[in-house]
Amino acid sequence: MPLLASLQLGTIFIIVVLIALPVGALVFAMGAGNALEKIGKGDFAMEQDFPQSSGGPVHGISAEVREEEIRQMVQARSDRAVAKGRQALDVEAEVDKLLATDVGGPSLGDDRALREEVRQLVVARNERRERQGKEPLDVESEIDRQLRDLENLGQ
């Protein structure tokens, strides 16, 4: 009687699995190759980084152009409100209010919670510097410097 005929069905399954798994893994490894490195590549993939900004303003626009663009946005908001059946906005008053509040832009230094959190970090850094034998930093000037750095982070 042949050897295969004398084995039970469970034993045959175990032998097939023990042979098929390593063979399948080897074929997969050879076939996949560097497929993971090709993910995200192709005709439409962006393979270069965006240029970093120099830190200055991207476009220098005049105050008149800026005011006109704000006026257009407020007018569009008013037109949408009228189309929805609400009352029209006073465009001039809204523009004046926006220009008055946006003199220097929002400042991170005005956020007391953020300022306190940065203060805690500076105090912890000073404690670490003292343990290392270094001179501690001036807390207030370091807080102001870090908040300025955070404000200019995206530019």
C-alpha cells in the first residue's frame, strides 16, 4: 500500500500546511519585493518637498487693497444673509470693526493660559539649567521670546 494511502486525513493536512506555508511565504517575499517602498509613488505623487518660506510676508499688499477685500467678503456675507431671509449687515460698520480689531493680528501673548503654560516650561528649564550649573534665563524675556517664535512659526 502506498505511503499516502496509509496516512490519515489529519496527518495529510498537517504535512500540506507545513510544506505550503514556507513555500507561500517565500513566494510572497520574492513577489512583493519592494512593494512597500512603492506605496505613494507614481505619476501623480509629489516627490518633492514644498519650499520653505523665508519668514517674511508672502505678498506685500497695500492697506487699500486689504480693506477692499475685507469689504467684498463682508458684502458677500450680507448678500448670503439676505438670500436666506435675514436682515442685511451694515457693511461699513462691519469693515470698520474688523479693521479696528485687526491692527496687529491676534497675539499669543494675550492668551493668559498659554502664557502661564510657557512660564511653567521656562521655570522647569531654569531648574534644569541650575542643576547643570548653568546660569538661569530671565523668565519674562524668555516667555516673550518663545511666544514670538510661536507666532512666527508658519512664516
